[in-house]
Amino acid sequence: MKEGYLLDTNVLSELVKPEPNPGVTDKIKRFEARIATASIVWHELLYGYRRLSESKKRDLLGEFLFEALLPTVPILPYDDLAAKWHAHERARLSAMGKRPGFADGQIAAVSTANNLTLVTNNIKDFEMFQGLDLENWHEQST
């Protein structure tokens, strides 16, 4: 049984939308003590923030990232265990002629190395990885 949930970029981004998906927000509240994210996801969020020009939207996103998310959601590193799993899966998939996104592979690896279920709205991007548990809170009812 998995110990918790690793939230992908599109799940965390839901929290800053004007009308977030209630299924996602409810599950985040319900499992708040069991959620984390990956350093790769943190990079994607910061990159999106840094690309925005000075605006109210950028200010709100910065407030969310630095005052709400960073102090409350653990950010797990892409470490040696994740790298080992990722290399194995890349080699396996490459031998089959498949080329998953590198960042997606890193996120999947962090999730697997930490015994977490990956929560994403992009199941298709991750379903080729073996040993990865996936959930889509955008489609599930609470």
C-alpha cells in the first residue's frame, strides 16, 4: 500500500485557478498530511512564475507558491534511488521505441522512490511506466 500522494504540476496549479476543480481541492484537504511534490514539479511551478511579467496574476501566484505551498507541502528530491529507477525505465521504454518526457520520467521516479501514488491530470503521459501508481483527482468524485 502506498504511503501518500505526490502531486503533479497540473494538480497543484488547480489551487490558483479562479474556479478550481472541487474534487481536487477536496482531496488535497482530505489528504493534506499525506501529500508531497517533486523538486521537478517545484521547478515547473517556479519557471511558470518567473516567466510572467509583473502583474496581479504573478503576485497571486507568488503568494501561493512562497506563502502557501512551500511552507506546507514537502518537496522531495530527485535522488540516487529515483535516478536508478528512472534510468531503468528509460532503457526499458527506449528498447520498445517509446520516448516519454524526461521531466515526466523524473516525476514518476520521485513518486516511485518514495512509495507514493502520483496524482496527475495527465495519466496518458505516465501510464507507460511500470510500478507507478496513478490517480486522477480531476475525474474522481470525492
